Amino acid sequence: MSQTMNLTRPFCGIIVILFVMLGINSTSAITKYNVLNFGAKPNGKTDCTNAFLMAWEAACASADSTIIYVPKGRYLVGSMVFRGVCKSPRITISIDGTLVAPLDYRLLGKSSNWLSFEGVNGVSISGGALDAKGPSLWACKASHTNCPAGATPNVSHGDQWMRKRARPRGEDHGRRIGSLAKDLKEEGVQNVTVKKTIFLGTQNGLRIKSWARPSTGFVQGVRFMDSLMVNVQNPIVIDQNYCPHNLNCPNQVSGVKVKDIVYEGIRGTSSTPVAIKFDCSPKNPCTGIRLQNVNLTYLKKAAESSCTNVQGKAFDIVRPENCL
């Protein structure tokens, strides 16, 4: 694969993604689907949600390797779920334009995710930018009024490869693998790579999250590589005890199995003392966690790490002093 970009709540800022060319066998048939042909308008005003979903359905149903192409321009899209299982062996979403969330944060506030990939395999996201119009939501939260939780990009179930250069800003929830253990019986997430990302002043950086509830789900084979953190509240997080307001999960533990997670080349600054936090399930401890060449500081001094129910190893330079 030669280099030449998952996406939960609206998040603040713009994500700029490094273009990646996929190494696809030249003898394989490739079918291209341009979102303009499905009715998308690159003016930033016309709702293009259905056009994008129709392009996805066409690509997903194809027996060929496919490319969903988003030309230059701004495309207004609401909450979208890109679902598998797909017939196409490989789907590339190639973005030259910008995906724009609705300006009224209440529209996305009703959804758990803005852009979500579920049950997919062999999907790549390449190039482009995401403008989630987050400032108005966070202004609402700062005023301590009744505000929706919002929605961010999310990968919940499937097998995915991504390379992207991300520049989210403000109260972004980071690049998250989440919504796990929401249901008792669910598929797992595996073989996800997130590479070449930048986080500026976000709430979270690289995050894996599951509800503190029984589940048949799993997360495995995840690679977080070459990420820069700039004043991020939680640069590296695994949270398997998520239970907002202690509703629907008190006194329960996560059944999700988390294993074989690699953090390599993660560097920068944390805006809180704890830069690395692994808070795993007492029933299913995280295993095979690997930290390599990690260098995170707090206010120009040493940061801290916190480990609960986790097994793993550290290689080369790891700062803060690892707790594995």
C-alpha cells in the first residue's frame, strides 16, 4: 500500500485528511460512483444525505472493488450510517471536498453518531475534510443550559483501514471506537488502522469505549500510529466502564473483549495530568496492549498513566512512565 485519510457526537472543528492511494490489484475491476450522479450538490446548502447513502448502497452491492468519489465543494449531510455486509470486496471513499454538518446542532443532537460505519470490511477513507459545526454546541454547553449530547464520527462494528490527517479543534470527542456493549449480542470491531492524525485542544484523542454492560462484542487488531496531540484532555483512553448518569448499567461490567491494541509514535501534550488511561473490565481485562515510542507531557513536565485490569508491554521510549 503506497501513501499519496471512523468516524460519535457534533464535534468541533475541521478534520483535514491526508490523501492515500490504495494498492489495488490492477487486474481487478474497479467501479467508480460519483456522489454528484446521485443528486449531491456541492454548495454546502442542499441536503446531500440521501445522495451519499444511495452511492454507498450502490457501491456496497457491487461485485467489483469500488470507489465512492466526492468532488471538490461543500456537501451538507446529516446523520448517516454506512452499513454492511457488502458484496464489494473493497470500498474506497475518496474525498476531495468537505462534508458539512447542519448548523443547527439540535438536528444531530438527536442522533448518537454523525457518520457511522457498521458491519463493514475492507473500507478505506481517503482525503478531504469534515466540518462538524461544533462551536455552537459547545457554546451551549458552556452556558450550562439543556443541550443535546451531540454526535461524532464513529466505527462501531467491522473491519476498516484508514489513513488520515485530522485537525479537530475544541471539544472534539476524538477518533473513537465506541458504542460497544450497547446491545447484548453484537458484532466486533477488528483490523482498524488510524494513521497520521493531529488533535488540537480536543477532549479526547485515541479512544476505545464500551458500556459497562454484558456483551458478546470485541475489539481487536487496532493500530493507532503517528499521532500528534496538542493540549488534548485525554490523549490515550480505553474506557470500559462507560455508564453516563449511572443509568441502565449500575453494578454491571463490560463483556467486550479488548485485545491486540497498538499505540505507536504518539507524541505531544496533555491538558490534564493523566495522559494515558486504561480503565478495563474486571471480567474481561484488556490484553495485548502495546505502547511503543510514546512521548506525552503535561505542562512541560512529566504526565501520568493509569492502568486498571490491563495487560501489555512497552517498547523503546514511553513517556509518561507506563503502568503496564
